[in-house]
Amino acid sequence: NAGVTQTPKFQVLKTGQSMTLQCAQDMNHNSMYWYRQDPGMGLRLIYYSASEGTTDKGEVPNGYNVSRLNKREFSLRLESAAPSQTSVYFCASSGKQLLAKNIQYFGAGTRLSVL
Amino acid sequence: DAKTTQPPSMDCAEGRAANLPCNHSTISGNEYVYWYRQIHSQGPQYIIHGLKNNETNEMASLIITEDRKSSTLILPHATLRDTAVYYCIVRVNFGNEKLTFGTGTRLTIIP
């Protein structure tokens, strides 16, 4: 039982390049999330998916797209990377039960640098 | 979701109890208090949550004041591995499932 797995762990891009961050969970969770964390700051929600087939914008969605490929996988795509997107990206998931909705399980993060 | 206020940093001696305060004076009746922590470079980790009663699990205890306007997370016997940023989050358990992380309290355990 791996929990939430993110790939890659590290990535360096040039401005304008595109890439997709992958996230998969093996806990049969309905909800999945993408956050970013800039140095010295708290996490900010980019997008989330409350269930398979649905996605919604979070606090900072500009410059990103997401795909909920199936119940297990939720990917984050940067179409044209910018230096302002240099950050650590975390994926998370949470269960369906009412009191479990706010118990989110996080991956180890993807450290992205855009030059 | 109610706003929370936490001290930016705290120190605690190893082996002692670490008491982390959180003020949430605008909390509403159906909002829960959640605590997470983030050890350096790792993803956040859920610790504990409660509504109005005190709660305890294998990681920590949560004390919520009777008026629910503040709470304290207690790590009973702090170890060096407890050095982390601790986040107090207040939110309802229905509808919007997003968590709002502030800047938290940076707890340093001193040997």
C-alpha cells in the first residue's frame, strides 16, 4: 500500500516548455487535489477533483490544466511553463466518508524549477 | 471557513510536552478543528481533528476550549522527529472539500 505516489520527484524546465505531473493513489479515494507550495509559504490549492470525471478550480489555477484519468490518477499539466511556476507541487487524496473528507493524504512532492 | 491565528515559531526541549496554540475566534458551530504537520521537504501529514470534545490519538492530544474559540495541540513527549511546521485548519465537513493552509507554527525540538 503505497498511498499517494507522485512522479517525477524533481524536474527542471526551460520557460515555455510543457510537462505533466503524475499522481496516483491506491486507497480507493474519491477526491484528489493538487497544491503548490512556494518557499516559506503555506500550501495553495490549484485544482481538485471531488470524484472521477469532475474537476474544479482552486485558489491559483491559472497556467495549469488537470485530468482525472480514472479514480486512481489525477494529473497536472503545465502547457507553457513560466519562472513563476517554480515551486513544490503536492498531490493529495481523501476518502468519501463524511468525517474523512478533510483527512487528506499527501504525496512526497515534485520539485519543479523553471529557468 | 473560519480564519486561524498561530504563533510563527516555538521551541520545545526534547522529552517535554509541546503545546501548540491556535486561535479561531470566528469558528462556527459546524466547523471542525484539524491539525496537520509538515516535516521539512515532505508532504503534510494529518495529525488529529475535533469538534468540541477533547481528542487523543497515538500522535497527539487536542484540547478545544469550551467556547471553541481556541485550541491546543499537545505532543506529550516531543522528540527531534517532531520538528516541523504545524498547521491548524478550521472547516466544515460538507460541501467544499478544500483545505486552506496558512503559514502555521514552526516547532523546533531542542536536544
